[in-house]
Amino acid sequence: MSEARRKAYIKDIIELIDENENLNVKLSFYSDLTVNNLMKKAYSLWENGGGKGIPLDYLSDEELEELHIRAIHYYQNPIGFSYTDMVKGINIEERKINKEGIGSKFTKVLRRLFFASS
């Protein structure tokens, strides 16, 4: 894949998902298991790379294309979420994480993303 195409995919993903004001689009995208796994990988590689650029820069062409396809899909077909169910789910996951002794870094990130005033 050309560098121009990679940049276009990254730009599209950011515009379709991260800059989208519809939280259902964001929730749909980031709750997708494949997206979640690819983003974990991207952030891990990005951290190991010294935090240069953005995490999406570290994915392979195929992985970036997969994220792009899913971004378009969830932009066009967001799943409806209620805030009550989401908060309930976060609280359940937080209890599981705390019980397992892993910490609640993930839930803090989610809260910061979706509840900036919290």
C-alpha cells in the first residue's frame, strides 16, 4: 500500500470515528473485538516505538485496511447504546478488573473518552 493511501485511511478513520460527535458510532467501533485487539496492538507498538507519530502508524497495511472497513461500517450502521447500560457495563468490568487485581486503567480511559466532565 502506498504511503498516500495509508495516510488517507488514517485520516478517514479519525474523521469517521474520533471526530464524530455521535457517541454510538464511537462505541460501536471501539467495542468491536477485532478493533479492540488491533488498537491494543497499535498502542503497544506505539509505546515501544517511543510514542512517535500516532498509534495507527504502527499497524500493517492489512490491519489498517481492516480498521478502515470497520470504521466505514460503524459510521453507516452504528449500534444503539444507552448511557445507563454503558455505565452499568463499565462498573461491572471495573469490579472484575479490581477483583483480578489488574487495575482500572482501561475504565479510566473509557470514562475520560465518553464522560469528559467526570
